[in-house]
Amino acid sequence: MHKIFTDWQPYHNDLFGEHTVNLGHSLADSGLFQDDALADLIERTPRQSYHVSTMDPESHDPRSRREGMIDGLSGDQVLQAIRNGHIWLNLRDAADYNPAYGALLEEIYRELEERTGTKTFKQKMTILISSPNVRVGYHSDVPGQTLWQVRGTKKVYLYPNKAPFLPPADLEKIILGQAHEVSLKFEPWFDDHAQIVDLEPGRMLSWPHNAPHRVVNHDCLNVSVTTEHWTSPLRNAYGVNYANGLLRSWTGAKTLSQSTQSATAYPKLAVALAHKMAGLQKLRRHRFNIDFAVDPNAPLGFVDIPPFELGK
Ligand SMILES: [Fe+2]
């Protein structure tokens, strides 16, 4: 019994994962994204499972991004701050604090696997609650990704997953942890080559692997879900790009095949695996400077606090 996708056609079986698809979904029917459910989830979510962030509302300059904290507020007060302010809240690990979110994630992937015939693994869900007009800058995600709009509307710009939009060397650096995913260079003329979608509640988007994208909220509170997953082909592409990143840094090679089928693919996968297993790749250390606290009474939804460092 398929309940998640509301307008999936047989031809989507072949499109999904390879091309951009925009499909109807029933996530809102779960009741898990109404204010009361979200307020409850916010109250259950401990420090290590959320990020709350802001960016200069005038310049939208990614370098103005700041990280904050939630302290002594009810879930309703946090929602009020997001609704009236300029912040966004990422809730990870929702299944750990309410198993109904885990059941929904399982349902999504069970249906996707049945429809596409592709096995997925390492599925994750993030719930994103964001203020009116908030933006997410140009970036590329490493795993397979989908974006589900549940409340509010956002404009999504999707770009081809090839140079010059995604130079292989830049993707390799992101995969090797040498660069942040938002470090990709963006040029305004890229928009002439973008697919631009006003994503309404009840619609979801899936795009080709690693395709760069950016997002601009309409003037309303947005509640969205992102899911990520891996498949064997995605893992092989990751391995080849990982090895190419190493080969490029060792040999200075300019052109390296991204094919997962060529004669060099298997040695590359072996190199990537050996390197990863040996722990030779220094893991990027995540440390966050926390310098604001969410406050529903402040005009932007937060107040400045004395900065402190938080490890992850
Ligand atoms: Fe993304």
C-alpha cells in the first residue's frame, strides 16, 4: 500500500535519482508537522541534535552566518520566534525523540525502494523550520538528497551537477572534508541555467546526485523535511570522487574520469576504501561559535549573548 507519493506515475520509476522530479506527497497527513507536534519535538531535542542559525537579513552574505542556542523557552515560543524573526532551526535525529518520525522515514524509503527497485541505506531525516525570507546559499550535498515542503513556500534554484556549476575538483574537496559544502563558487549568470521551482506545501523535489542548489523562502514560515540516503551507485560515485581527490592532490592531475564503470574505477574504489579505513583523512573538526539566544520578543527572533565555543 503506497501512501507517501500522491501523483507518482510509472515513468517516475526511471526518472527518480537521474533527473529532477517534482512530486506530490502526503507528509502533512501524519500530523507530525503541525505546531503542537513541532513544539513537542523542539522541547525533546537536546543540544547535540539541533542547530539554530541566522544570517544578515540585508546582505544575505554567507560569511555573516551565526549559530545560536535555545535556552529556557517552550517549543511554542521557539516557533513564535521563527515565525516573526530571521532564523532557521535544523532538527536532526527526530526519530530518537519521537519514534513516529522514524516510522515516517521508513515508510518513505520503503515506498521509494518498491517504486524504483533501488535499495537504499543510511537514510536520515532533518526537519527544517525557517523564518520568512530566509535563504540557503549555493551548495552541493554529498549523499542522495530529497526536499519535502510541508508548510509555506520556497523558491528552489537547481543547477547542473557538472562544471562549471560543480567543478570536479571542488566536489572532491567537499567529499574529502577539505572544503565546506557552501564553499562552492556561485556566479549570478548560473541562474540562466537553473531550474527554478516555487515549492508549495505537499510537493517534494529530488534532483541528480550532488546537483548544486540554493533556496529562498517566500514571505512566510516554512516547514520542510530533507532526507538523505545512499545507494550502491551513489557509494561508487562517492568512492571514485574520493580517490580522484587524492590522486589530484598527489599527482596534480587535471583530468580524471568520474566514470564508475571504467577500468580504473575498481582500483580507485580500493584506494578510497583503504585510505578511509586507514583513517588517513583528517576529519574536519566541527566547532561552533555560539553568540545568540532565540528570543520570541526580539525583532529578529534572537538576542546577542557573550560568545562561547561548542564542540560537536
Ligand atoms: Fe541541500
